[in-house]
Amino acid sequence: MDMDIIQSTFIGAYELRKNLTALLNKLQRRKEEIVVTQNGKPAAMLLSLDKYIEMKELNEELEDSLKELANKEYIKSIIYEVEQVKQGKGKKASKLFKELGIR
């Protein structure tokens, strides 16, 4: 997901008011963002609901990942398991998948 503001569509507040329905339709079709300017400066951003939900879910996943990475015991356990695999003491993927009921 690229949020590079330079690649976004820019529109002035006056034009937004004038063309709101068409712009809302464009947002829903293309799942992109529109930067609203006021006096020539970026003031706000409009997103389709789908794009907003996608970004919110990604943000929640990132927050969860950061919490895990901040847990030193969790990181130690990952390092330990990686070392076990390097030493040939890990489980084969097919066996693990079977145990987990994935395959």
C-alpha cells in the first residue's frame, strides 16, 4: 500500500464542494486517496471506506507485531527455536502441519 502523498489526487476545497458526488464515486471505484487543499496547502485527505478499513487493519497488525517484538521472552524463544532448526533438531514442515491440522 503506497501512501506517497505526491502521487495522490489534489483538489481544492471549493472544487470538492462543487464535485463531491463525483469524487465520492471515484474514491469508491479506485480505492485511492484525495488530498484536499485549502489556500493551496494540503489540509485533509479523503479515503474510500474500503481503503480506510484496509489501513486500519494493517495498523492493528503492526501494533500487535510491535508488542510481540517488545517482549524479550518471545524474542528469546524465537532465537532458541531457530538455533534448534539450525542444529537439525527441528520438526519437518509436513509433520508440523499434520500436528496442527493444516494438511
